[in-house]
Amino acid sequence: MLRHPHDSRSNGVRALLAAMALTALGAGCSRKSDAAPAPAPAESAPAAAPAPAEAGPQTITHKASGTKFQAPPGWTQRKDEDTILWVSPDKTAVLAFESYATGTDPGATVLQAARKLNLEGLDWKGGQREIKIGKDQIPGRTAEGDCTIKGQPATYSYATLTTGSPRSVLVLYAVQKSAPQQRKQEATEVLRSIQRGG
């Protein structure tokens, strides 16, 4: 006996088949959407660069005077005949290290070093005073005053040291009045570091 297309049993079978098909389809979709993305490969962190080694103070040996001392850190060094000259990185301070014949008047050597440092208008302030420098307590004299460095107001100081050798030492430095305090400290440290042993 032929069933009517709208027979309830036939409709029930169709509904059951449709539900099964949707369930299978839905399961397949959920597997695709629920799948966790593949983890990205871990990137290795770049190796840390080794910290640069800090350069220690540079020791200058001055054989003519039998002395050695520490150069001002970061300053540019050049030589002018027998004079060693330095200029600070910001060009606000200059320093000269020179020797002269022991027993002679160092005045001419002071003026010569001042010319090499391009100091002008040297104005002496007061007289000399006696000093002792460094761990060897090298005896000497010091004086100071005003000057200009490339037209800028500055102060200068010099020391003459009797080292016990045929050559004595002159250290002359000048610092602009507007320079950082560090510049004067760097210059005076050169003087303090002088010791015998060149």
C-alpha cells in the first residue's frame, strides 16, 4: 500500500536522518574551531653583550725628570717638543707637563708652557708657596692667578717640583671659570699623582 508523502512515519524518519547529518556536521566543525593553534617556535633571547672593560688610568713615565704620573682621563694628549700637553674633552681646561734644568729659574719655562697652551693675559696673584706633592712628598713651589683661554676668563695654577734629578718638573694648568668643577679636579689629580720612578 503506497504511503502518502506526508505520512507521519515517513516524516519522522526524514527528521531523524536530518538530525543525524547535522550532528555529524556540527561535530566536524567544532573539531576544527576548537583546535588550539600550534604554538609559535620560541625565539631564543639574544646573548647579552659583554660589558666593556673600563680603562684604568694611564700612567705616563717621564724619564728626563725620573717621575711618573696619571694622565687626566679622557683628555686629548699631544706633544710639543719636550712638553706634554692635554686639552679636556669640552676644551674648557688645558694642562702642560714639562721639565727644566734643576737649579735654573723656572720663570721662562712657565711662560713657554703658557704660550704652548694658548693662555693669554696671565695675571699673577700673590707670591709662591711651598708644597709637597704625592706619596713621595716631592718638594716644590706653587702659584696661581687669572688668564684667558681663547678669550674666556680662566684661572691658572702651576707647580715646580724638585725631583732630585738633573731635570725638575713644571705642571701648569688653566681652567675656564665657567667649566664644571670636575675639570679642576682632573687637573689637580695629575699633580697629586706625581711620584718618583721614571
